[in-house]
Amino acid sequence: MKLKVIDKTDTEVRIEIADESHTLLNSLKTLLLNDPRVELATYHVEHPTITEP
């Protein structure tokens, strides 16, 4: 699994996880939301026919 930190502040972190599906990302989101310090956790998966330039 390739993980890249896109942006990080004191209250927010944006990451990119290459070649993963809703299965992993939804599980990660659920785990994060179970932490009382986390107010928002979400993810976005590009359409499979869209490739990175």
C-alpha cells in the first residue's frame, strides 16, 4: 500500500492511498469516526477510467 500525505495541519490531515477500493477506505473511515477526537472523516475514489496524469 502506497500512502502519501497531501496536507497536514494541527487539526487536519489529507492523505492519498494508491490502488485501494471502498473496502479499505470505508473501514478506515469507520475506525477514525469511532475516535472521539475525530469530528469528520471522509474519502473520495476517482472513477476507475480516470487515470493520474
